[in-house]
Amino acid sequence: MNRPAEGGREVPAVVAAAPGDHLVLIRPRPAPIQCQVDLIRSRPTRNPDRGSSRSKKTRMSKRLQGEEIQANCARKRSRPSDQKHLYLVLDDWKDGFSIHKIDADDDDADLGQPPVLRLVSPAPGFPMRFAVVGSNIVIVTNPRCGQAPTLFYDTKRTGLAVGPPLPGPLVGDFHTSVATADMLYALSFHHRNQQHSFEVMSWEESPNPCTMSCSWTSVPSPPPFEEDEWITSYAVHPDGHTIFMSGVNKYNLKRRTFSFDTKYCEWRFHGEWALPFQGQGYYDNTLDGWVGLHEDGYICACQVAPRSRASTIQPEWKVVKGKLFHKVPERKRAASYATLTYMGNARFCLVECVVREEVEYEDALGDCDGCMLLMTKFGLKYSHNGELQTINRTTNSYVLSKHITGFSPVAFWM
């Protein structure tokens, strides 16, 4: 089976069988040298006996056009492939989850384009879990099952690989995870009458995007959190290998903060206080501090805690005046919480899902476009008075369907 090409030539197409007895027609892309071949064949044959200034000008014009086309081809081939995008994870269809790729510089970007990846959930009604390490989105397909595989979507090679299932201590408890370099650390903390577990996943990438050698191991030093302590906030130190974690006792509300040095595999106590944000905080060198979501809808930034010593005083922190999320009553929130991602150079993306104004909460879930996704991109800086303030803030809203109340949409900058 061939397809016609320019100049009457035909380019062969490949027919491949796909699942479901469908045929997939794969048309090869022309090689870059095609531009040069076409140009050479389009040049007129020179006749020395009939040379004229007009024919010389024509040949010169075509040669210049050819050089320009070749230069354009070279520029296209040399374009950087490391441009980052926002990868937005949604539960926007009844059978699972979608990952959408969004150009952060395009304020008119919409979700009408097909997602880069669609995932059928093995446990309908229960959320998958997502994390990021390097260029990979880690997808825990069924956190409640010890046999369900973990998937890895490589955003650079656009390949999907299958990895091992969660280790026993993380089954049903994959909530707190943080990446350092090429490692993913995950803490389990709600097993009663059991020692908390701190697991680490490491891998070696393969030239084949469909294969990946990775494994989970238990960190030899057990986490020092007590049985009834819940992790409330965590962040990676600017050194790149120290993880700070804060926990609160759910009975007496006592707060404590520890750090774990992944290089030396050591825990350190820092004081009876907690980091001021909820969930993950992100270090920005422009602000020289951690940035995260403060309770009740505010953005906060706090000083980086020293690694070497304990302190009785919580690091100094400030909040932006005015709410950026949780502006609607709790009954109008379509997800448990908002999420924040760091885009570099004091730029951030905030994602929140709410029930549409004209829709009742009871009718919002399902294939009914009953929800509104709010995606706010903003920068942060300190004013001359030392106040934390947002700059260049833009908000895009998208009407969509949502299916799982326990899942909060999240964006990754990759």
C-alpha cells in the first residue's frame, strides 16, 4: 500500500495489526535529506551556449531559495527538545484518568485536545496515585493492591514502562512521597501497632522506553514519628539530599519536625514545631525559602530550616495577602484540596477543582461537565517593605467532568 508523494513518487506505508482486529496504517516521515534531493532535481540543466543574465538570475534565485529551505530544515532539527510543559492529571472520564500536556506560555490553551495518555483504572471509583522523578511520571495504578504494577510515563521519550508493585508497607498507604535526584522516597505512617516504614525506589533507565529496571527497598533507619503522628508537610532542602518532614499527633496535636539525610541515611530532630504549609513545599533560590499552600487559601513562604541543629522556634514565614484558592464554601469544592507545582524562577501553578455555580454538589460528579477546573499561574516576590506578593497572575478555567471526590487534580512541570 503506497501513498502519492510530490513529483509523482510513492512512499511505502506499513500496515500493522492492532488489538481488536483493527489495522493501523503507519506512514513514515520523509528523511531530512529529502529537502536536498528535491532541490537538486528541481535545478535547471545549464546550457553554456544559451547563457544569459536572466537565466543566471533565475539559477541564483533558486539556489538562494534552496539554501533558505535547507537552513529552515536545520533550524527545525536543532530546536531544543528540553522545553518544559505542564502535565495535568485529571479523573475526567468514567473509566480512569487522563494526562494532558499544556504549554504554560499559551494563555489560550484548552483541554479540548486529546490527552497524551489515558489510563483505565483497575479499581473503578478509587484514585490512582501520581508522583514525579526526573522525566518520569510514576503511576501507582491501584494503591490498595499489592499485585498491581506501577507504571512509568517518560515525558521525554513519550514511552510507557511497567515497574514492580508497591512494597507491602506502602500498600493502601501511598500518600507521602518526595523525590531527590533519581530516587523516590515514600513514608507509610498509619499502620497501628507497627513501626513506620520509609521506602525508597531507585532504577536504571534503558535505551528501550518500554523496559525499566527498578526496585523498592526499605531504608535501614526507621522514621522517628510516633504511631499517632500524621505527616502534614515536607520539603527538600537546597542541598538536594535532605528531606524535612513535619508531623502532628492526631490526639494531642503536638507537632514535631525531623529531617532525613539521604546521603548518610540519618534522621535528625529539629524541634516541636511544624512547617507552615500543607503538603509539599518547594525551594526557590530567588526567594531563598520554601513555598507552599497555607491553610484557608493562602500562599506562604518560609525560611529554610538549618540542617545542623534543633530549634525551639519555627522558621520565619510570610503569607500573600488575599486568598488564591478555597474562595468557595467547602460544599462547593469538587476535590479534597488544591495542589501546587513549582515552575522555576519563583513561578508556580495552582490547580483547584470546584463545583460549577449553577450545579448542586450532589449532581456534579459523573459525565455531566458539572465541575470547573481553575488553573492559576503566578510569580512571587518580596516588596520593598518585605511583604510577599504575587506578580503576573493569570487564571484559566475549564469546564470538565469529574468522577472521584477523593482525587485532587495535579499538575507536574516537566
